[in-house]
Amino acid sequence: MTPPLRNSLHALALSALGFTLSGCSKAPADTAPVTQKTAAAITVKTAAAQEGPMPRYLRLTGEITAAQNAAVAADTTGKVIETPVERGTVVKAGDVLVQLDSRTAALNLVEAEANVVLAKSKLDLAESEVKRNEPLVQMKAVAATDFARIKSDRDGAAASLSASEARRDMTKKTLEDSTIRAPFDGTVAERFVTAGEYVMANSKVAQVIDLQHLRLLVNVSEPSVGLIHVGQTVEFTVSPFPGEVFTATVKFIGAAVRAELRDLQVEAEVTNTDGRLRPGLFAEARLTLPSQTAITLPASAVRTDGANQKVWVVESGQLTERLVEVGETDKDRIEIRRGVKKGENAVLAPGPDAADGVPVQTAPQS
């Protein structure tokens, strides 16, 4: 191949390569630049954090006890012949709990009353002898020593009558003790004997509890002792009735702080007319103290996620997530101890779409 031909082919190849490179370096005229998509704004209702009085409480734990709880015991010996009550029986003061065999006591009472009659007749005879001999002694018709013996017989008869009356009263008490009665109005918690058993004096026969009048026993730590006084109202809850608040009134305050635990025992009276509360229940109580000024929000503004409480505040048209420390609640408002300032607007009932940086539109307040 001749040199002029090689030069022509070389020039043609360079021209084709230049056209290809120039075509690759130019962007299509109709290609638009890529834009970043922004999040859509959500509509929320808000409420401003306000400053106002918030009640304060002294938190306590305690136990429900019975104002009257008696392990009723026999006061005499005997065989049980009747037990007219069962566990749960409601009784009035004086109702029969257990009846013992009283036949021996009844016979002993008959004998004791007869001895009283005999002793009284002997005393009457001795009194008449004294009265008959008094004028004779003054006339020296009866010796002074004989009259002293007559008076001694009269005194002995009086002593015998007193002893007979005491034995009669003791026998009467034994007969009465054969019928074991309820000491107060209440409910039978347990019956320990049954017909045919033989009981001794001091043997427990039944447990009677007054369920109408209970007490809330709480232990107040030493630094809080000065906050307690008679007449204060105590609110408390128990696990069998979740969400229900019961009330009691402080009635008895311990005389001294217990050295080993450094606390003071306080008892509050509980009226239990419906009988739902039971002795032995564990109670979480709170004692109302003077109110203090605090920052508050509607309780619906706070959302709990695990151990954290969160609030979403509207700032510059978007949401800002805040971790808050909450305190007491009063009706529909909750205390915000840390995380929100007075006047800041917080989202009410934040939903799952609430997140940091989300733009918002505020709904009109009704």
C-alpha cells in the first residue's frame, strides 16, 4: 500500500473516534435533574404547657387489718354438743358460737342455791338470838361472855352466807360459760371445734372478725413523721379492685419511732359497709400534702415507650421529640418535671406517625 493511502485511512479513523467521543460526552437535552422527595405534613392538635398548682402526696405501703379480731376461747371445760356457726357466718354480739354440755353445771347451781337458802336461814336465826339477848345483857341476866359467843355465831353465819353466795355465783358463771357467745358483731373466720370434742379452759373455739370496721396500718419513715396528724384523709388502692380508690381517716399515731426500722406506725380507720375489703390485703396508699406550683400538660400528650415517657413539641413547623420526667397527676393533667417549658406546644395523643422532624399543621382548637 502506498503511503498516501495509509495517511487517508488514518485520518478517517481519527475522525470517527472524535465523533464517538463527542457524542458520549453530551447529555440528552430532555433529561431533568433528580429532586429529593420531602415528607408530607401531618395535622395535629396541640396544647400549651401551663403552670399551676399540683397536689403533692406522701406515698406509703400498708396492710388492711381488722379493728376487732378475736380468737374466742372457752372459759370452762366440757364436751361440745352443738356448733351452730360455720366459716363465713355473720353473727351479732351474743349469738351462740359453741354450746358445751351444761347439765353438770346446772345441777351444781341448784345445789349452790340451796346452800345459800340454808345459810341465810342460819343467819336469820343467829340475828334473832342477838336481838333477843341484847336487853338481857343490859339487865345483867346474860353474861357478857355468853353474849359474845352469840354474836360470834351470828358473824360466822353471815360469813357462811357470803361464801355460799360466792359459790352460787361461780356455779352460775360456769353454767353461763357453757354457752360460748360472739363478743361483738362480726363474721366467723374459722371454727376450731366440732360436736363431740372435749375442750379445756382457754381452748380456741372460733375466730370472729369485724369486717365493717377495718384499719389501714402504714409505716411512716422518720423524715416524714412531721407530716402526719390525726384526721388526715388517706387514699389507697388494693390489687383485687384495680383502679378503684378507697379512703381512710388517720385515727391512731404511734407514740414512738421504732428504733430498728426508724419508722412510725400509723393506723387509719376504714369504713367497709359493703364488706368487699378483707383483713390481710396489701395496700398502696398516699397521703395528701399541700399543693405546689408545677408545669403541667394534658395526660394524653405523654406517650410511654417502655421505661421512657415522650412528648412531641411543635417547633418551627415540625415535631421535636422530647424525653420527659413526669410527676403527679391531677384529673386529666400530668406534671412535667423536666423536658418541657412553660408555653411550649405539645401534641395531644401523638400517633405512630409522630417522629422527629416531621412537618406539621396545627388543627384548630375547639
